[in-house]
Amino acid sequence: MSSLNLPVVNPQLDLFLERIVDVPKQLVWNAWTKPDQIKKWFTPAPWTTIDCEIDLRPGGIFRTMMRAPEGHEFPNVGSYLEIVENEKLIWTTALAPGYRPVVHLAEEMFAVTAIILLETHGEGTKYTAICLHKDEADRLKHEKMGFYAGWNKALDQLVAHVKMLSS
């Protein structure tokens, strides 16, 4: 895992994904921080991301609107906690923009703090994603929703998107 200042991953509470991808970290960073790029890869197909808003600063908004294949839409709003350009993004859905506590999450939702780490690895990037949960029940719910399959597929889509842009 990265040497950046991070919490210790607790397998009872957290989900962890680490891969080496064959694209430079600057391009991965751009894919994570530009709304027009997020909409191209963020949600595992056949789901889509139909809207995205980013205010890339601590306390700034990270909002996506996802659409299921059946047409149902799912908003996801959070607040950035920490940003280290080309290295680290941390945001949470427990806080709204401006660090305002979230008043209410839909019954099927749960708060999560996501950490994305990018490190140069040869010509590519060591990509680490960590999702922190308040309790084991939320971690298990997130895992059963398809965390590993979904986040891996989204990362594959990110890589394909970045390669298409740079070709």
C-alpha cells in the first residue's frame, strides 16, 4: 500500500482494491477529476453516469447521477476531504459540500469515505481504491452490491477511455 498518510485498512470495515494499470497516473488523475471524463467511465456498464459536478477542493462537491439500465436514476453527493494532485483523492458521502453533515441517506444507501491513490509504476500506475465504512454491515452491503466486480469494471473502462483519448 502507499506510503501516503492513510488510515490502516480494517478488513472488517473496509474494501480494498489495488491494481497496476498501463496508463500514466496524470491521465488517470484527469479521468477522476474532470466531469466530462467521469461521465464516460465511472459507472460499470450497462449503467451510465449521466451527470457529474466537481469542485476540486477540500469541502467541494463531488456529485454524480447514475442511471440503471431500467432507467432509474441514483444521485450520489459527497464532499472532498483531501486532494493531492496526481496522487490522492479522498471524499465522503457522509458530508455534503462545505462539510455539512448529510441530513438523510436513502434507506438503501450508506455513507462511505473513498480514497483513491495513484503512484507511478514503470510506464503505468499503481491504482489503489479504499472504501471506509462505519460498520461491518455497511461494508458487507457494499461488497454484496458488487464492489469488486463494479470497481474493477469501472477501472477497466477508465483505462480504455484514457487510451482512446491518447490515441
